[in-house]
Amino acid sequence: MTSSISKNRCKLLVLDLDVNQISIEALRKYFTAYGPVEWIQLFPESTSAMIYFVSYQTVDNLITHRTCSIGQNLVRLRRFRLDQNNWHIDSHTLYIKFNSNHILTEECLHYCFRDYQCQITKIDMLYDNQALISFSNYDYVDQILLMPINTFQIDNTPLVFERMMEKIKKKSRWDQTSTPLASVPVLAVRDPLTHKLINHIEYLTKQLREQPSQTENKINRLEVEVFKLKNENAKLKSKQNVVSHHTIEQRLMTLEDISNRLINNQYHQKNRRERSYSKEKSSKRRRKYKINDD
């Protein structure tokens, strides 16, 4: 495991690469000036390349430049990332999972990442021993993910890391430059109803073109609120379980008390009936004896 991690530290990702104009030989010639290169692999489907250096220090040196120009192609330089589908995305946020019976706290995370205190901008504690740590630079996230698994531990339990993907605003058809609407609608002369419908569609299209940013902002706000509500709901469920357990115990005690009272009342009532019956029987005998004496 440690050997694979050290090998990954020697890998450099070259992103936004024009693979049709820049060959492996051109990459080798350019990057050999910074350090010995063992091998290079192109990824045309993701417009990127991976360069394996002899020393990880060469990668550390190149990462500080962030970008470089190879011919007329401006490329980005990044550390190796395991999730190939998201190579091109820079993430400032680290997702953390603590698989232990102990509770994960913000104080524990501050101590665990004490070497990165100046670079941490925010810590969000989630339910079920999860957290999000935001850094000032995406490269700190990439560095941490390439470190040995036992580097960050709490109570001898290693933390589980993952890059938190940040959403990319994708261009929709409404973001395209609007074309001027025709002054005379198509088929207007042929069918008045079609003319009316086309006018209505043009009106709705104009409204949609003017409101995409507002709608997107509302959606983002709603997603944040939903995320907060989920966390609050999880906390409330845990509290509710404790309260319901206490309430059930109280109800059981009350029912047991009522049951004991009913049993006592039945017992006393039975004794009273037996006494009254014995008294009544004795009084009848006395009367009978009196009549016989007479």
C-alpha cells in the first residue's frame, strides 16, 4: 500500500492538453528539463496526460507553477487523482468519515490536521461521524489524499477521505446568445390559432432567457436548506429515540401502578362482601332462634 502511494506521488497530471498537436515525444522533451521521466501516457478521451517522474520532488516543484505553456497549448498541472472521471475538477473540500464508536468532534479534527491549521477555512460537522473540511487551496486536498492511510488517526482509527466534488455550472440552451425574434411569425397568415400559439411561445422563451440565473440561485439555496434540514432531522431522530424510550418507561410504570391499585381494590371489595355476607347470615340465625324459643 505504501509503495503504491509513493508511486502515485511521482505522477503528474497534465490537463487541458491538445493531444492532436502535442505528442508523447514533445511532452518528454519539455518535462525532462525539470527531472528524469520514466514513462508518459496519453488519455485522448479526457484531453490529458500522465507523466511518471523518478522523484516526487519534481512533481512538487512543477505543481507550484499550476500552469505552463507547451507550444501554443496552455495546460494545467495537478497531482495524481484516483477518480479519473473528475481529474479536471479542482476541489477545495475534503469529505471525512470516522468509522468508530467514538464521536467525531471538531476539536479532534483540529488536532489531527494541526499541520494545516493556517490553510483550513471551515469545518462542517455532519451526522453519523462525518465532516467536511474546506481548504484555501485545492492542492492541500490532493496532498492529503496521497499520504499514507495511517497518517491521520483518531484513537488509533484512521480517517477515510474523499474529494468533495463541487458543482460546475453547465451551460444550458438558455445561456446561448439569443437570436432576434422574427417580426412576422411563421404561418401567421395561414392559421390565426398557430399565430397566437407562436406569440405565446416567444413570450415564454423571452421570460426564460431573462430568468435562468435567478432560478439557479434559488435552486442552490434550496439545496443548502435541504442539506441543513437533513442534518437537523437526523439529530432530532436521535433525540426522539431517547425521549420515546424514557416516555415508554414512564408509561409502563404508570400502568403497573394502576394495575396494582386495581388488584388491591378488588381484594378489599371481596373482603367487604364476605364480611357483610357473614354478618347477614349470623343475623338470620339469631332471628330463627328467637322464633323457635317463642
